[in-house]
Amino acid sequence: MSTIAASTASQPGRSIVNPDGSTNRIWLSSYVEGVPADINADKYQSLSQYFDECINKFRNRPGFVSIGTEMSYDRLDRLVKAFAGWLQSQGVKKGDRVSIMLPNTFQYPICLFAVLRIGAVVVNVNPLYTARELNHQLKDSGAETIIVMETFAKTLQDALPGTNVKRIVLTQIGDLLSDGFLNLKGRALNFVLRKVQKMVPAYSLPGAIWIRDALKAGAGVKLQPVAVRNTDLAFLQYTGGTTGVAKGAMLTHRNVLANCQQALAFAEGQLTDETETVVTPLPLYHIFSLTVNCLIFMALGGRNILIANPRDTKRVMMILKNENFSGITCVNTLYSSFLDDPDFRKRDFSKLKLSIAGGMALQRSIAERWKEVTGNAIVEGYGLTECSPIVTQAPVDISKPGPTFTGSIGVPVPSTEVRCRRDDGSWADLGEPGELCVRGPQVMKGYWNRPEATAEVIDADGWLATGDIAVMDEQGFLKIVDRKKDMILVSGFNVYPNEIEDVVAMHPDVKEVAAVGVPDEVAGERVKVIIVPRDPGLTKEAVIEHCRKYLTGYKIPRIVEFRSTELPKTPVGKILRRELR
């Protein structure tokens, strides 16, 4: 897989804002032939209509793979209807919020599409939440129903006080591995988790129902039709938990479906009619994996390999042992983890067509190692929860060789406008850094019950301020300089952590690195790097000497800290700089 190279940023001076205030979409000239400038954002009325179209087209294909077992699109359809029937029989109606607290197993897509089918709103929940975090999300969303893996039932028990939860659906890892729901393999897995690995803490949830029983009861229920418009809410996708109180981004059916159309327009002609197998190590409750791996690959009739715990690299390698996958999506840290595994490096990558990175900045060293090992270049894009999530993507043309790493996040996807804004509110010129602002059909409706917070990020003209500093070149390619709030100010000069981390990560003895600013009486701030070394013999002097080759004086780290354990990360692998500070 190749990317189109980003040109060197031009000198500031040329604007992409026309005299009438409209945006001159200079990036359209960088699109691969056949990619449209705009998509029909109103092609579908609901995600349920989209789901039905995928099912009817690919009914007999395998849709998902979990723990070595395949589930066809036809079986998925039957189970979705059964669970939707049960939800309706329990009084769940259009607009009600339903929390899904599940890892990557069959249960997730079943519950996801069942909730959407009846017009209810999906509230995705990180299964690794603490009771405090879960309590906040349940109270804030007003969810009355939750589906939870039994492993996390004790957390739910502790989080229930003060919430509106009335219905609890429990499930176990081995459930639903066969049409009879719980076969011998499933029973064995559940037994090992409970009795051998002791991963199910004691809990008490009176009135909870097992998903197996709910599906049996729902199979005999006649579904009542629900009129869903594309402007109705589909998801409350919580974000901002590492920077303050988590807020629910209100994503409509139109937001998410438009984003699927935008990404599919870029993929047109790059994937074939044969069954494409995609590896899904990122959790489906995360917006990146939800849209790209689940929704977009369904439109391609994809076979989706669900990885419940991507950090258990040895188990992942066992799952992938006999798989020749054609696509994979990861964040930078997961790509690094896979590349560190000798068994992974020995794999046959002849079928691999598409490697996608998102969620955090891709480092040059990882991109180059991936290309060397797999022969496939990583395609980087950019997005955020508030944009469903895709904003930009590197144009993809597998017929042409391209560079391994450009540092660019690509160009805006169809029907998307992008500008960079100066601190004074005016629009920046080409080649001039500014806060990246986005306008398009994928931009959220706002934050749930937070009109003030919504007004802070979306202006009257519909421009969403992302909080990221970016620069655009003459061909419309964008490069993220860094998060506004992560910027380090050294003697009046802006230093961007991504740049420092990218350079330090190039050192062969560095496994993980994060750069943060620390107070300094003279300079205001100095650069500090926290490193997990591959070689315990790595020294501060060696790191600084390495940096001198690539960084100007004020950017060179003054403080180097080594750690023997991995750096703190979010569940999808983003390094938590704020926690390191």
C-alpha cells in the first residue's frame, strides 16, 4: 500500500479562503482518479437500512471471527433481530440510551445493531472503566439498559448507585460460539475464566438476565417497525476523559453514515470483490475501530477477526497463525508491539493490501520497520470522536509505489472543508500553523446536555475547532504539528512533543517515548523525555547526542528519565502525556 507524498509546506502567504468566504478546496487535485469531490450524505435514512443492505448483499459470507469461530452475516442478522425483539418487549423505545460494555466478541455487533434497529441510542462504554468513571457515564447519559461482560459485573455493581439503570444483560466470553449459543468450547472458556484464571470477581446484580436467555425470548417476538430519520441520534460517544469530565459526543445516523461514504469513496477500486479479511485489535467501542473496521468493512463484505485483548501479543499471534489477512488497523503503539514479536515478523504478508494508522501520531521509525517487515506502507489518516471520526486520509493507490512515511495525515475526505485558524480568530495562510477547524456532514450535533461546551468548539457557521495545530501545503496535504494543550514553550519558542518523540523513537535502543514540558525558571519550560529502553544500557548522554543530530538547540531534551515498565496509555494505546507530567 502506498501513500501520495506531501509536498514541502509553502511559505505563508496564499490563502485557501475565497473572497466570498467559501473554501477553495485545493486538495481535490491530489485525489486519486475516480474519487468524487462530494458524497451523498443522505443516501441512507438509518444505520439499520445500511445494515440490511450489507446483510442482503453478503448474507452467506463469514462476517466476524471470534476465538477461532466464524459467524456468518446471516446468523448475525438473526441474532440482531432476536435481541432487538427482546429489547422492545422490555419497553426499550426510540431515543432511549443503551450502554454496551463489551470487548471485541460476537456479542458486540449483535447488541450494537439491535439497539440501532429499534431507534435507541448506543452508549459505548470502555470495559476497563473504574466504577467512578462508569457511574459518571451512566448518570450523564441517563442509560436505563446496559449489556456487560460478566468479567466486569462487579464494577457495574459498584457503579449503579445514583443511576437510572433498570435492565442488566450479562454475558460470558464463551457465549454465542454456536447456534446453540453455549457449546462445549464456550463452556470450557467460561469455566477457565471463572474457576482457573479467577477473572470474575464476586458480584450481586439481582434481576440481571443472561444474553442467551434474552435471545431465546426475543426470537419469538415480532419486531415493531420504528421510523428513524438520519438526523436522529445513533451514538453518545464519550470523549475528553483524559482532559476533564468525559462528554458525550452526539453522533447522528447521518454523521456516521456520511463518514462511511467518505471513507468508502477513497477505498473504491483498492479492494476486490473477494472476501477481504481485516484484523481488528482496536476495541469496537472506540469510534475509529467502530467506523472503519465494523461499519466500513461490512459494506465490503469483509471478514472481521475480532481481537479481545490486543496487548496479549502471544495470544494474538496464535489467533492469526493460520490467517492471511488483507487489512489491519492499529495505533502506533500496537504496530510497535506486533513488530517486536519474532513470530509476527516471520508471517506471510503476501495478501496484505491495507495497513491503516489512526488515533495517535504515527512515528517514522515504526512506519519504516512495518514497510521493511511486511512490504506494505501504513496509510495514515486523522480524525476525532466529534467527526465520526474521519477528517483526512492519505490518498490510496495500490497501483503506484509511494514513500514509506511522509509525516502527512493526507487530505480532507470528500464533502469536507478544512481550515487552520490563528490565535486571533483569523484564517491562517498555506504553510502557516493554526488550529485545525473542520466542517462537513460528519461533524457531531454537539455534546450531550452541554450547550456551553458545544458552543466552545462549534461556531455559528458550523466550524468545529479540533484543538490540534496543523499546517497545509500547496497540494492540500495536512500535517499535524501537535495538540494545542501539549505544546511546550521554551524561551518563547513553540516545541511540539510529536516531533521530539519521532526523533527519539528513531534511536534503535528506544522502545517507547513520551515528551512533556517541565517548568524552568529561566526558559519557562524545558523538554523532558520519558523512555522505556530496549537496551537497559541506554544512557542519557546517548539520547541527547542522538537528538543533537536532528533537533535545533532549544528542542533538545534537557531531562531524560528511564522506566522499566511501559508508559501509561489509554485503552486504545495513546500515551497519556498529562499523566506523565
